[in-house]
Amino acid sequence: MKRRFVLTGAFIGMLAIILGAFGAHLLKKYLSVDQLNTFEVGVRYQMYHALFLLFLSTQKDIAEKTLKTIYNFVVAGVVLFSGSIYVLATKDYTLFESKIIVFATPVGGFLLIIGWALLFFAILKRKS
């Protein structure tokens, strides 16, 4: 279980670095400043949650079922939130219909919030 957290966190983090470099160097020529800033938000939140998964792998006092649930919410949240932001920022150059994908961003954000809330309540209820 912990291995999956570390592997996923490392992969999501690596991908955030790659996408950040892609945005800073290649997309800079094609996107507006606002679009680049939007793209950067996706990268930043992706990296935050890569580190969050690595942090979760160190937690020993939280039930495995709770950790699995948090993991699922965070991974789905990153895919929906950051993924939709990448698509929206580059919509002039992609084939995705932005009217459909626009709903993924708040859903993904909500899933990330749920993941953090589950961690909060798991720590709150554990005995010190």
C-alpha cells in the first residue's frame, strides 16, 4: 500500500515537472500570459498533491482503508482538476470540447478537498 503511494506520488511529481517545463519553454510561444498562468495552476496543484501522497505514505496511525480512500480521491482529483486545467489552458490547440471539460475542474477540486478533509478527520479522531 505505502509503495503505491510513493510510486504514484513520484510519478505525479515527475509529470508535474515535465508539464511545468513544457509550459515554461514550449507553450510560452503559443499561449497568452493568462493561459500560461492557468496552466501553471494545474502544475502547482499537481505537485502539491504529489507531495501530499508522499506524506500520506509516512502515516502509520491512520487505518489502511482510510488511506486508500484518501488516495483514490486525491488521484481522481488530480486527474480531473489539473487535467481539465491543462485542457482549458490549451483549448485553442486541442480537440477537446471545453464546454464539457469545464465541469471537471470543480469536481476535481471537490475530490481534492474531500481527500484533505478525510485526512483531517482521521488525525482528529486518533488518540494522541
